Amino acid sequence: MEWKCKIEDECCADELEEMIINYIKAGFLSDDKIIMECEQYMEDFYCEECDNITKDDLLEIIRALRKEFQNTGNQENFLKLESAFHSLMKRGIVALHYAGYTQSDGFEDCNEVAERLQEEGEKVIGCCFYTEQDLEHILHEDGTLLYVSFGNYFENPTAEEVGQIIAGELKAVGFCVQWDGTAETKIAMKDFKWDKYYTGSK
């Protein structure tokens, strides 16, 4: 792409392109948010390139890549997942989409939400989430399983019991679930096809 000529470091250009495509395929971030993520990435890893590419350049790149890589359709799979997560929240399980990059990031995000809900008087028994890393395996077609991490906040219910609730809600909306019933193993949805795209609503 022509914009890559503005960046002297070829690795930086390639990594930016991959990052933008991943964000577009994931469907959670607005153009402005993607620009912020790109700028932060360059500041952290390629600060010498920061002056070579402007916000307008990044916006043009993002819009061009959206036309090529953004999902289309009715978001059937994502809306089923959203429905299951909504039901889990009602049952006291913090359920977050796209929570951090790593599993430890995801647990931190869930813990923050759980703490806030408890301060507001809500009963919270556990959490579940999938990370950017989990979703990237689907986006890159490295596999067809979308893994969900989970845990409990008190001795009762146990982590296994929280896992059973999560697996039950995922099955209820139509997903084929793979899980051995133990607290140490992530819950997976089989043959998952990611179809979310950014709608401006979240």
C-alpha cells in the first residue's frame, strides 16, 4: 500500500497494518480508537516513526482497510454470544468481550467490574471472558475454537459450578461447547465463525 512508503521501518509498517486489520475484523473499536492504539504502539516501539505519519494518514489507512476487511451480514454469531453474556451478567457472572490481550489482563478487567458491581450492591459470583489473543486465533484462522476463561469469587459456588452455568448459557443460545468440566480448562465454543463488525453503538 502507498502509505507504507511514509514509514521508513518496514517492520513498523507491517505490524501497523496487521494491527489495524485485526481491530477491524474484531469489530469493537471506532476509527478514532484505532488511531489512538496505533499512535500508542508507535510511541512505545517505533517512536522515531511518529512524525512520519499523521492522524489523517492513519484515518485514510483505516477507512481503506475497513472496505476490504470489515465483516458484513447480520452478526448472528456475535449476537448469540452477546445474548449469553447478558444472561450471565444477570446471574452474577461478569462476562466481558475482548477483555485485554492476555488472560491476566482479562481477569484484571473482570475484577474491576466485579468490584464496582459489588459496591453498587450487586451479587457477583464469578467471571468469564475471551481476550484479544483468543479472538486473534479465530481471525487468523489458526483454529475454530473460541476459548473462554472463567473463575469464581467465593468458595460457593465453586469454579466448576460457575463453569457449568457458563457452559449451559452458551449451549442455550446454540453454541456447541467443548469443556472437560474442570476449573483448570477453558470453555470453548466449537466451529466458531466471527461475524461482528463495528456499528458505532459500542
